[in-house]
Amino acid sequence: LYIPFTVFSIMMFLFIIFNFLSLIPIMRKIDKFSIKDFDLY
């Protein structure tokens, strides 16, 4: 019972890390788009 639980926790931890890393470029793109919008106005 302990081994599957540890594997599941590790997978969830890696999943959260990958989601966080994938959110960083998205936030940068949003910042760039907002800056472009301000430049257009």
C-alpha cells in the first residue's frame, strides 16, 4: 500500500511542477499582449 501511494504522490508533485512551468510562458505571453495593447492605444 505504501509504494503506490508514494508513486502517486510523486506523480502529482511532478504534475504540479510541470503545470507551474507551463504557466510561466503563458503569463509572459499575456504580459506581452497587454503591453502591445497599451502600445496600440
